Amino acid sequence: MKKYLLLFSLILFCTGSLSAKKTIIKMATLAPEGTEWHGMLVDLGQQWEEATNGQVILRIYPNGVVGDERDMIRKMRIGQIHAAAITSEGLSELNPDVNIFITPLIFDNYDDVDYVRSQIGDELEAGIKKNGFKLMYWADVGWAYWFATKPIRTPEDLRSMKIFTWAGDFKAAALWEKGGYNSVPLSSIDVLAGLQTGLINAMGTNPLVALSMQWFSIANNMSDIKWGLLTAGLVIDNRTWNKISPEYQAIMMEIAENVGKEHQEFNRFKDQEAIDAMKQYGLKVHTLTDSEKAEWKKLLRIWYPDIRGNFIPEEIFDEVVQLMDERNKTK
């Protein structure tokens, strides 16, 4: 009788241990530790852990310690990490259509962005899911501007510069070179060293990024024209996501969406604060004339046929151009 009781107790113990097994999500990001971006991910993890009674634990690897965003995607595919907070550079590895958001000068403001995302967001998420990942939320980092070691007012000024492009983004590099520009592929974690050594001297980036990464200390000239949108998102590998009970998935999605809204509210309108902060430490902002802005738009009109079908798939490019053409007629 004692043997049966012992066996029964052992079964209960093992069953309880299995039911209490925790899901640990290893998440990577380029966001520096201590920044608002990193803080929001920490808050997300704390809320997830509390809402799931400690069954889901988020471990964050900031500062690009896991590598660049393409490294993060590769490591998620082989199971070394399970999630990543990444920009459009990484998201485009999961769905090339995401590159539509960084098409230069296609959006005038965030109302345009929200309108287009409301029309194509489901398509983009479906493409990401098809490639094995769950998109938890979108989060725009802000507008990208040109930062360089000397003033850039026209496309011709940019032609003499050495432009940072993401390592592994061969399509973007080819596009720049076809236009007669000099692109230098680098890992984002090597940008500061590249600026210090003169390997690169120009980049299109967001003011908050330029400030947090201290890139502006060398690339201390900013052209005041919204070159494109830097957007981001939080993705989780489907294999990891599917291990979580539907009950917890629902509440985790709700929390993620709320954090994503907070992220939007913080980042979307912080560009000017970051610019003002950098100006105190030597950043020079160059306001372009109407004729100079017209030169940039003329360049883009020439470039769009090369962007379409090469950098951005034809179908999504045509869809968004049509959406914006229709929208601009009503403005």
C-alpha cells in the first residue's frame, strides 16, 4: 500500500512540476540600456510576468549584444533567441513589403502613415506570420533625416559622401550605387567607429537614435527634410508563441498593444526635443529652401522606377502610391 501511495505522490509531484513549467522569452534589441525604448520593454516584461502568474518571463538583451538586426532574425530562426524589438531593417527580412514605410518622401506626416497602415497593416502582418513570426505591435521610432560631417542641402552634396547602409542590405546598396552614390555597408553597432575613422560620413537616421547612439557628435550637420519614416515592431517566433496558453496569449497581446501605444506617444513627437538637445552640443541644423526640396523630390521621381520591384515589391509599391495619390488629391 505504501508503494502505491509513494508512486501516486511521485506522479502528482511530476505533473505539478510540468504544469508549472515557465516559458522564458529571450528578446534582443539594439536599444541602449537605460533609454526609454529599453525601459518600455522592461515594463512589458514585468507586466507579462505579473499577468501570467510568473509563467512567462522576458529576458532582454539590449545594446546589440546579440548582433545586428539580421543577426537577430537568424538567431531566432535557429532558436537561440525567441523575440526581437527591431526596426524596418529587421522586419523587412520577415516581409520585404515593410520597406514601403522607408520609401523616401512618400509620407508628409503621421496622418499619412496611419492611413496607409490602416489599409495594408493586415497584409504586412500576414506576411510576417507566414514567415514564422508573430507581430505584437508596430512602433514608429520617428522621421529619418540626413546627418553628416558637412552640410547636405542637395542630392549633389550627398553624392560626395560615404553613406552608411545596413550590412547585408544588398538591394539598398545596389540602389545607391546605381544612382551614382557611394554606400558603405556596416553593422549598426559599428557606425560610431565608422564615423570616427572616416569610413562613413553620412547617414539617414532618426534624431533620437542619433542622440542615444552619440552619432551626432561626429555627424553634426542635419538636413531639415523628412527623408523617410523609421518604423519598428516587436516580433516573437511562432514556435515560442504557440507554447503559451491561449488565455495568456490574449492578455499578453492586450498588454503589448498598450505598451505599443505608449511607445508611439513617446517617440513620434520627440524628434524636436532630441534635436534641441543635440544643438546644445554642437549640432547644426540646415533648413532647406523650396528649390532645394524640389531637387530632392525630382531625384525621387527618377528613382521610383528603380525602387519598384527591386527594393520594394511591385504590388505593395503600386498599392501605396495609389493610396497616397488619392489621399493627396483630398488634402
